[in-house]
Amino acid sequence: MERETLKAKTKLILVTGGARSGKSAFAEEYAQAAAPEGKVAYIATAQIWDEEMKFRVKRHRARRPANWQTFEAPTEQEVLSALKEAGDSCEVILFDCLTLYLSNFLCSCTESELHEEDRLYKQAEEMGARLWETVSQMKHARAVVMVTNEVGTGIVPENHLARLYRDLSGLLNQQLASKAEAVYLTVCGQAVNLKKLNCTAEKAAEQDLGLPGYL
């Protein structure tokens, strides 16, 4: 009797970096390389509110192959629906980006809701959990390449909303990075796999201090 071949688990690939670091370009090249002859879905979370965003979206569209399937999905319901549909039919899914997805959520909150920080932290964590659950249940896709922004390396923002955005972005990034197969940091168009360089605090202490576990 032939042994049934099991589908490999869909892998999450997280790509992060600062503004104009080359993260989206790297993610697009990764998706193309991961499915050179296959079907790629592009999930776009951006909303066009002004000419500046219109210009950025235009540049992104011009870079993408014409045969990629695009889903415009700014809200959570639309994102989860797009992930489920694409996950059942496409080999690779490019999700661009996580931090715009978060900002769409924050911009939908009322002024009073933005000051309910305990509730917002819980909601952001639940959003991340639902994203991961949807990825982990995919039937066909081999990878989800998720772009995000590293927003925590600058000075402390001067207003409450910007600080909230920074903090929740960092938490979502950490949450999904812990589930990812690889985490790429892009700087000046160069990408480094942080998972390969990652060191736990326990291992670092053993190495740095010459503790028994390392000797």
C-alpha cells in the first residue's frame, strides 16, 4: 500500500526593516523565487487617502508581476478572508504589510478607545493570534511572506497615538517573529536572517560568562 504523502506545513517568513530599507523589494523577490512557475497572491493592506500614498502604491504595483493575484484587504475581516482564499489555491502569499494593517485598525478606533490601552493591547495580541492561526491552517500555500516595519529604533514619539502605534507594532512583530521560520532584517537593500543569528538569553549567559552549561 502506498504511503500517503502529507503536505508540508505552511511556513511564515517575516521581513522587517526601516523606511526605504528594501524590505518590500526583498519580499517580492523572495515570493517570486519561491514560486517561479506557480501562483502568487499579493495581499495589500494599504488604503489610498492622499497623493503621497497613491504614488507609493503605484510604485509597488509597477514592480509586481502581472500574473500575481492581488487582494485589497485593509480590514481584519478582509485580510483573514483573503488569506484563507489564497491559502487554498496559491503556492506563495505576500502580505504587505503588518504595520499598515495595525494602523488601519487604530485609525478605526474612537478617541476614547485609543486611551483604553489594556483593551488595545489585548486586541492587537488577538489580531496576531488570528493571523497565525489562519496561516497554520492553510491547505496549499508553502509560504506566507509577511512584510512589517521596524518602528522602535528612533526617539520616543511626542504624541500618544504614535507611541501606541510604536508599542503595538513592536509587540505584533515579536509575536509573529516567534512563529516564523525565518526573520529577515533589511538595511540598505541587504537582508540578514535574524533567526540564524538569534541567541537565547540562557545561551548568551553561558557563552559570555563561561557557565557550566557552555563549558
